[in-house]
Amino acid sequence: MSRKKTLSRKKISLLVGAAALVGGTAVVMTGTSQASVACDGFATALGNNEAFIAGQRSAPDAQSEARIANRVAVIEQIKVQQKASGCTVGEGGKGVVAGGAAQKPPVAKPPVEKTPIATTAPVKNPPAQQQPATGGAGNGAGQVVCPGSTVTLFNEEGAPGASSGQFPVGTTLRVTNLDNSKSTTVKVTSTSASCVLLNNAAFEQVREPGKFLIRKARIERVG
């Protein structure tokens, strides 16, 4: 009886150890899969911005230099996030849509960027500490979200709208450009990996002339 009990205990220990090993492997595989998806998203966004810059340089107009300077700033933000996520820094080109020729204002025509541009960057003084800007749709106070995020646009026509990876479709957000005190209130109509991206019409309501990136933005959830 003593030997049978000893063998049973050994078998139980081996089974528990094997289960733990399998469970650990599953966790590692899941984490690796999620990291791979994130890295692919960063690579696609980087490639889209590089393609847009190439298009502007091949067919420049009066606003091309300003557009290129803003896209270079976006690329640097993407590289920071690639490094923080353990991705290959500077890797791009995955899923890039061909094109990128310069278009005339008021609507820029970068390559179709259904995969979003990473836009978040930490700042020492979150915009939440600044006074709300006046103007634009809606004057009621909203919940300040995504402090420190910059905001750019994704190429989509139609009524003013937004894309977000943090808020579900149908959420109402107010985006204020603190550099010119212009704001727009829009509904989330699609998903992305950023806090908020504005479509062409919405971005036109808050942009500064010749700029394609809002560096000081206040984002509020109002509905």
C-alpha cells in the first residue's frame, strides 16, 4: 500500500507540472500573437506615411513641405511606439496601399489609411490642466480622455466623423485644437488603434492652415 500511494503522488505531481507547462505555453503564445498584431499595425502605419511622403515629393505643390514635415513627426512617434512594444524600429511597408500623390487643399489625399496612424505621445503637462477652448459645436463640459494624445486625420470622405480604438462606434467625442481654439463634435463611425482619428471633413473644422497634425489636442467624451 505504501508503494502504491508513493507512485500515485508522483503521477499527480507530474500531471500538475505538465498542466502548468501547457498553461504557461498558452499564455506566451497569446502574448506573442497580440504583440505580432501590434507590430503589424505599426509597420502598416509607418509604410502608409512613407508612401504619402514619397507621393508629395514626386508631385509637390505649395503645401507639400508642410505636409511632409507633419508626416515625418508622425513617423517619429510610430518609431517610439515600435521600440516600446518590442517591435523592429523603422519596419514598414506591410499592407501599404499604393498611391500617395499630392492633392490640392482643402482635402489632402494620402494613401487610404484604414489602418490607423499611431498618434499618442506622453507629455509633461497633460492638456487636462488647460482651460477648455471656446468655439465649435457643443459648449457643455465633457469627460477629458486620452490626455497627451495628438490627433491626425485618416482619408475618408463624407460627413464629419471619427475613428477610435478606445471608444465604441456611436460614441460622441469633442476634439479641440488648443493652438487655434477650434473644436468639432463628432461620432465614432469606425475602429482604429488610436484614441481618435478625424476624417477629412472633421479635420478641416479644426486644422491650422498647412498642418496635418494637432499636437495640442483636448479630447472629451460627451456622449
